[in-house]
Amino acid sequence: GYIDTPRGLRSVKTVWAQHIADEAKRRFYKNWSKSKKHAFAKYAKKYQEESGKTEIQRDLRRMKKYCSVIRVICHTQIGLLKFRMKKAHIMEIQLNGGSASDKVAWAYEHFEKEVKIGEVFGQDELVDTIGVTKGRGMKGVVSRWHVKKLPRKTHKGLRKVACIGSWHPARVPYSVARVGQKGYFHRTVINKKIYRVGEAMVDGVVNKSTASTVFDKTEKLITPMGGFKKYG
């Protein structure tokens, strides 16, 4: 839970679940195999002692009373995928809608539970996506800022900015094109429509028709053969 201050948000309390999966604990260690694996061991004992339970309930009441922003710490189930990586991705997600008391109650109710994508996103919903652009490394001014190349006979190269500023002020202005990083920039794309959320598993059986529609009855998956083009 967070409280509003003149200098921005300030953390008030964090309440953890009793059982935290090993794939999430791995994220807190540099070397899991050589570690003692004691992360959250002391905190888990609070759920077994009366004093600890009282403390957790007191923290929850304090969050309901004072906090204006409630966020949940979630982790992915990386073990379900056939990846080499065993560390789960951990992310803090803000809860919106309802009072602070409702948010805390919902978060506490969903401790150690799976939150499916169908519970978060719905069909025909507009969402914003956040990601990074394709990294292109160190680039010059012609590639990075699309400045005009100098004439062919230019001394000491022609893919340059001819004049980077006047004598005074005696510094290079920020607006002058310079060499540097191109790509791998943080970008947010707004208003992307969700056309469909397919169920991969139905009653414990793999659903092989996640991409079938009313008009196209062909049994096929959303992921095309060979994967999505230019993905990853």
C-alpha cells in the first residue's frame, strides 16, 4: 500500500502470502543452488503464531485506513513453459476501482491464487501496450537523426554535422544531432483492441481450436506455425 505525500507516493506496508513458490524465490537470489533457500522463512512463521496473525491483520487495517494506492506483487508461472529459465518474472500491478478497503480485501482474497488473463482482459477491450523498440546500437548522425550528408569531397568524412554551434554560448546545444544510441527505447502504444482471448486448456485438455471462429471452423491455434513473424 502507498500513501500520497507532497514528494510523491510513499510505501506504508507490504503484506506477503504465507507460501511463496520457489520459482518466485529464485528471483531474490543470485545463485539458487548454492543458497540456503531461507527467503521469507521468518515471515511465513507469522501465519502460525497468534501474534504474527494479529500483526498481519493490523497492517491490513492500516492499509485500508491510510493508503490511497494499492498494488499487488504477482509472479509468472515460468515452470509451465518449456523454457531453460526457472526464475519467475515479478511485477507490481496497481488495483483500480472501488475503495481502498475493497482493493485490500480483493488482494488478500487472491493470495497464492492464479489470476487468469481472461479475468483481467476482455474481448473488444482497448488496452495500452508498453515495450521497447528494436535495438540498433551506436549510430551516427545520418542514421540516427537523418541529417543530410555533406558533399563528396568533404575533408575528414561526410556523414557528419558540419557546424555543431556558434562560438558563444560556449557549449553544444541539446538540439544539435550527435552520435549515440539508436533503438531499444521505451514506448507506449495506446488503444490496441483485444479481438479475442482464447482458452488454451479446457477441462484439463489442450484446446486445439483457439483460433476457430463462427465463419472459419478449421481446427487451429492462435499461434501460427513457425511462431509469430518478427516476434521475440
